[in-house]
Amino acid sequence: MVTKYTYHKDLVSQPIIEDLQQGNTVVLIEHFPLTDVDLQTFIKRLGVSIKEIRNNNGQDVFDVKVRKQNGFFTSIANSNLAFPLHTDAADFKDIPNCVGLLCVKPAPSQQGKSTFVFLDDILKQISKEEIQELTSKKWNFRGQSRSIVNVINDRYTICYDRITMETFSKLNDAEKKYLSTLDRLFEKNIFETQLKKET
């Protein structure tokens, strides 16, 4: 489930790209430098990154500093609570097909684990009729209306972020029950990995 590489400045990108395209592994790169520039440069070698106005200076790397202004805390992608399993940028016009995580501070105890699930494992456990339902029904992801599962170039892709779905649309009881069933299926198939800070 995890393919490991060791970072060096001449690390070849193509094998990593091929591993990611297979869709059945999480790529872990050890000894990665702790700088935004290095991370952004490396991401651009792997594919097209998203420029996002909420990020630090509208760049690729999330700013996770917490600031207090007028009595309110503001932060980006920073919480002391675990995020439910989701696909990042589900409300964007173009959804990323790859997400990079960089550990900049070790977490105490068992916090800081990243949770993953492979879509293929989910699809094997549901019927063709259920897959059809996932590909046909449209859901509101903020300003985007899209299906949870899509077929692109004969491959299934997923878009799921229940927090966004429930925040920006009023779901009825049947829809909430449907999503809860999906959540339980995701939880049954998760695996975890914990990043560590480069010393």
C-alpha cells in the first residue's frame, strides 16, 4: 500500500508518476526538505498544481499558521480535530488527482496520522446498481454540481467531502442516511500512515 523513496536533488520523477497513476499505492518520500520552494518545484515535476487564493500568497502550499484578529482565530487547513475522509478541493472546478502532504512538526502521541482508502477496494464491495447511483446522482459541492463517482478515460474517480456537501446544501434524511452508509464503507477499508519530520 505504501511505496517508499528517499529524496535527493536528482530524484527521478517518472517512477513516482507511474506509481501514482496506478492508483494502488501511497508514495512516501523520506528525507524531503522542509521548504515551500522545494515542495512546489517537486510538485510541478509530477503534474499540474492548483493555485489557490486561500493558500499562502495564492501558491500551492497551504498556510497552516493560526492568527488571532479582532478576537477571532483564522487558519487554513488547521484543526485539532481529525478531518473526516474526503477528497481535497471537492468544490473546485478542476479536482486534483494527487495530493501531497509534508510533515513540518511531529505530532504527540498517535496524532498526525493520515488516513487513506483506495477507490478500487470500495467499488469491489458494491453492486453495479449502486455504482450507477454514485455516477448518476448530482450533489452540491459549494458552487459545483457533480457526482460522487465519475468515469474518466475508462477509470473511476471519486469526489467526496461530506462537510462541504452538508454545509452548502440542505440534505434530506434519505440523503444523509445514504452518505452515512458510504462513510461506514470507507471506514471499514481505511489504512493509516504517520509522517515524521525530517531531522
